[in-house]
Amino acid sequence: MPDEYTYDPVRRRYIKPNGKVVTPAEQRRIGLAIVDESAEALEALTQSYVKGSITFDEWAVAMREGVKATHSAMSQLAFGGKEMMGARQRGLLGALIRNQYAFLGRFLLNVEAGQVEKGDGMIDRAKMYGEAGWSTYTQSIAQREKFAGAQEERSFLEPDADHCQECFDEAGKDWQPIGTLTPIGQRQCLARCQCEFEYRQAPEGAEAAGE
């Protein structure tokens, strides 16, 4: 997020220098730009390794650093910036990064053991560790809204993205208790999912979503 923007923790929105609120769509574009930049960086890094320009150890260290930087940036974007990262926010981010390190660690071991062929498939897989930043963003948003009192969630489809059948199925469920729907990144399209969630408090008098 540009340095000149401020964050309003009550509205949970960034504010531009002219006083206008950054819309969810604008924030989405900023987030996806970070994800795309990260994916491209990890792609270039892996191409260097495949070509023999860097060693396995250099590649592995840089991959881990890239993963940490990406997920840290996406969580901070969701929560309102580094200064808004309290103990709960840092705890969630730490758990998400550890989860990504576990996936990456298995990938690195397979590469080192020669179980992954050097080529386009390996490079494409490396890109997904950058694309997975979107999952961290949406999970951070979910926690932010839950902390603020949200009780229900609804998955919606990004018009310009490709969607798997599971994304269509989740979007068709409409409002559900928060934490019920399948998280972004855990659906059939995995790290390449670009869906989002909306959040709200449960309608007055309703004991559960849909009643």
C-alpha cells in the first residue's frame, strides 16, 4: 500500500491523501499485483536454478525468503499495515508461514533428491508459492472481520478469473456461519484461486445463516 495512505481501524479501510476510502476492488488490485510480482520473482529465481546460474542451496534460501516476504506483505495489507500487526495478527501470520514452509520444504527435498524434473513443470510449481499469497490475504481478512464481530461469510467469484467447480459450489451456498466455507487455496484450483469472501453480522433474530 502506498506510504501516503493511512488506515482507519474502525472502518477497516485505507484512506487516500484526498480523504477518499480505498474500495475493496482497489485493494484487491493492489493485493493481486503483489502476488503477481512475487510469482514472477520466484519464476525467475527457479529459471536461474534450472539453467545452473545458482546452486541448489542459493535457490532454496531465496525461495524461503521470497515466501516469507510475500505472505508477510499480504497479511499486513489485510490488517492495515505493519503497525497494526498485534500479537493475534502476528500469531496468525506465523502459523500461515509455517504452513507454507512445510509445503515448500517437501518440494525442496523432492528437487534435491532428483524426484522433480528440472523444467517448465518445476518452474510452474515454484510460481504457485507466490500465488499462494492470495490465500494468506483472504485468511487474514477473515480473521480481521471475525475480530470485528462478523458472524457470517459468503464466497463470491471474481468475474475476470478462472474458477473451478468447487468455487462455483461454494459461491452458491450464499451466507453461512463464518469458518464454514472452504477457504481460498484449499479448493480444487489451489493456490491459483482468486475468489474472495464478504462478511456480515448475522441478521437480527436469526439463529443461523439461512434461517
